[in-house]
Amino acid sequence: MILTGLLLLVLALAGAPLFAIIAASALLGFARGGVDPMVVVGEFFRIADMPVLLAIPLFTFAGYLLSESGAPKRLVRLSNALLSWLPGGLALVTLVTCALFTAFTGASGVTIVAIGALLYPALQQAGYEERFTLGLLTTGGSLGLLFPPSLPLILYGVVAGTNVDRLFLAGVLPGIAMVLLLGVWCVHRGRRIQRPATFSFREAGAALAAAAWELPLPVLVLGGVYSGLFAVSEVAAVTALYVTVVEVGVHREVTWRQLPAVMRESAVLVGGILVILGASLASTNYLIDAQVPEKLFAFVTTHVTSKFTFLVVLNLFLLVLGMILDIFSAVVIVVPLVLPLAAGYGIDPLHLGMIFLANMQIGYSTPPVGMNLFIASYRFGKPVLELYRASLPFVALLLLAVLLITYVPALSLLLVGK
Amino acid sequence: MSLPSSSNGKVFSLVRRLEEAVLVGVLAGMIVLAVTQILLRNVLGGGLVWADPLLRLAVLWLGMAGAALASREDRHIAIDTLPRLLPPRARAGVRVVTDLFTAAVAAVLARHATRLVLADRTAGAAAFSGMPAWVAEAVLPVAFGVVAWRYLAMAWRHARELARRPG
């Protein structure tokens, strides 16, 4: 049993698709327990039994369509008009646009490609240091993961069995805390950079008008869910339709003929996530049959006595996990194991979600796996190591944010009323 | 000989087109049906009974079609850091092993999925609103079969690459 486990681990590190690794462990586990391995396929079918999952393809499509249109440009222009008069203005513009955009595209690397291309030359021209600029854009690629309607939030809700509406609320303050922390650093580093002396009402008005069609989107998502009028999947459907009408019908920046290609792209991401989810449903089921969560709980409680220590250990574990696994696989595989543990120490599942995702976000910008590093390296033509060094101050600030989120549960729970 | 060879190219382009048609059709249909359902529920006070289960099923179909497509484009989620560091020849060798492993797992899944479909067909199980369970499940054996086939073809490609490069 240990031997097969090791073999699967080696295969995983050798680059075998994770869905195959997880499915293999479930198939072998059930077969060893004398259960018909057909149940593994039955678990895959449970994907068709989870209403919230509908939101994932719909939001993914909306996000990809937005990134193919001129929306990123309009978003940058608008935040530029509103923020550029501040010290470190353009850096703040980068933070805000990255965060808003990532919330819609789910940190799949689209942000660095779409926003980075626009802001990298602008930041350099404005006189920001090269290293600061690269670090900002690299870490910015996953900023905003905690804001609705980000995919990792929805996936956590599905796997943990928590209400996605409430998760959307819980993410707001921790997300803002992250942006603010990084914002202070941006203001500090950008204080000597030349900036437009005053706020231009004219440009602000023009930028607002240009983005008029996209402005209702955050209102639609937040308002729709928070007012309780719509379910998350309904908001996703309306968002997908609205974005299609606006970008294809009104702005005409994406043609009807290009639409299937955008759908294809989003389906590849959704398919990649869902097969891992399906396989994990089966492997989790096997782990529960084998009473692994109980054994893990017994083991951990004998070694870790206080909630405080547990949180320290949890953070360390999640940081390492985030360095190895991408956020989607990590949520799907690890949350079912960590959830009962955290509950044993009296940690709210919503709070745990914020801790989990905030840690995973850091993993995007750390070696060896950090996806942001590779995408930024490809996009800006810089070696991965240089980008890593550039990201260090930002990663340090994100770590600070993680500590804040971990030890101040109120950040996550205040808006939910807990 | 190359895999997929030109002699059965028609079959492959058919699979490919079918896959794309499923993707685009299902996603577009999902948006339209979900929005219609919202309108019906809020204007008429009641929606279509079969719409919600059908939408949930569509997620599975879209996901499986997407997984098949991800296999064609070699874009499944994987930890690919270590292989990236290897020299090209070693990397091709590792790929042959991981491709064959993935093809085998997908083939086993396809086999059990076929059993599930056949069992539910014999039993006459229903999924919802008169939709037989086996029809709803049919996407699983097909998609896993395609995934298995594609990883087999990929293993073949990497093996040829391995053979071409001098040691």
C-alpha cells in the first residue's frame, strides 16, 4: 500500500495529470477494500448532482470573454482616471485592476496576460523601478482571488459544503485587507514618481462613460447574490449572457465567429478542474471509508493542543502545499481532510476557506511551481529567478496578510454576521 | 506510420468536430436555458421542472467534453516543474511513462463507465423527467475512451521523439 502510494507520488512529480493520479488511487483503494471499482465512475456522475457547479463554466466563460474584449483597457483607463493623482497612483491602478479582473477570471493566468501587457510599459514609462514593476505584476496576477465571483471561492464552497453566497461575503474584507497592505507599499515606493497634479473630472467622466456597459457587472454579481434575489448559478447565467451581449453585440470587439473559440478555451479549464473534482469525490469517499479523517484527527490532536498552534501548523502546511499544487487541485484534494480537523479546533469553515485560499494565493508566486512566475516569465521575457526575487517583498506582504486573516477571524466573519 | 494516421483521419476529424459541437452547443444552451428558467420563475412564478436537472447534467457533459479536449491539447492540470528541468531526451522518456499510465487509468475508467451504463440500461433506471439514466451517463465511457486513446497516441509520439534523438 505504501509502495503504490510512493509510486503514484513519483508519477505525480514526473508530470502525470493529477486527475489520473487521484483516480488511480481511488480505483486501487476500492479494489483493495473489495468494493466494485464501478463506484469511482458513479462518483464522477455526482458532478451532475451539484447545483452550484453550474456557476463555474458560466463565470469562466464570462471571464474569458471579458479578457478577449477591450474591457481590460477600459478598466485600466477608468482606474487610472480615478487613482493616478495619488502618490504611487499607477501602482495602485495596477493593484485595483488586477484584483477586480482576477475576481472574474479566477486567477487562471489571464490577468498577467491581459492587464500586464497594458500596464508593464505604462509603469516603466512612468519611472517605476523595473524590479518593483515586475514584482507588482507577477503577484498581482492572483490578487483578488478572495473577491466574488472567483472560481476558487466557488470550488471551496462546493467541496466544503458551505454556502457560496456567504463565502462571497466572507471574502470581501480579507481581500480588501490584502489590497490595502500592498497599496501602502505601492504608495511608499511610488512617492517620488511624477504624477498628474490634479484629479481630472473630465477624464474621469469620459472613462466612466467608456466603461458604462461593464460597470454594472460587479453590481450585478454582488447585488444579485447578496440581496438573496438570485442563486449563485443564476447570477452566473445572467453575467454570461450580459457579457456576451455587451462585448459581442454592443462593443463588437469579439465577433460571433470568435465566440466558439472562447467557449472552447473556457471548456478546457472547466474540464481540467471537473475531472479532478470527480476523481477526488471518489478518493475522498474511499478515505472516509478507510476512516482516514478520524485517524488524522486523532494523530493531530495528540500532538497539537491549542488552536493557536494548530493555526501555525496549518499555515506552514498550506504554504508548502501551495508551492507544489495549483489552487484548484489543492482545494479539491485537501479541503475534505482539513475541514474536520479545523472544525475540531473550533475554526469556522468560512474562516478556514479564507485561510486556505490566502495561503494558496502566495503559492502562485513562489518556486518551484508558482504559475504566476512562469506566465510572467513568458509574458515579459525575464528569467523565472529574477521574477521570484522581484516578487519577494510582495510575497512578504501577502504573508503578513495571511497572518492577519488567520488570527483575526472577524475579518472573514464580520460581514457574515458570525 | 504515424498515429493518428491519415487513413483514418476522417474519423478523428469527426470526433474533433463532435467534441467542439458538444462544447459550444452545451455551453450556449446552458446560458439560454438558465436565463429562461430565471425569467419563467420570476415572471410566471414557476419554471420548467426538467430544466434544473438538465442544467446540472450539462455541467457534467461540458466538463467531460472539456477534459477530452484538454487531453488533445495536453493541457490537463499537472505538476510539471520537475520534467521541465530535464534534458529533452529524458523528458520524452518520462512522458512515455506518464502518458501510458494516464491512458491506462482512463481506459479502466472507460471500462467501468461502460459497465455502469449497461447496468443502468438493463435495470431501466431513470435519471429525471423520463430521461433514462444510461443516456445521461453515456458521456462518461465516451469521454474517458477518447482521453485514453489520446494519451496512447501521445505516448507513441513521445516514444518516436525518444527514438529520433541520439543518446
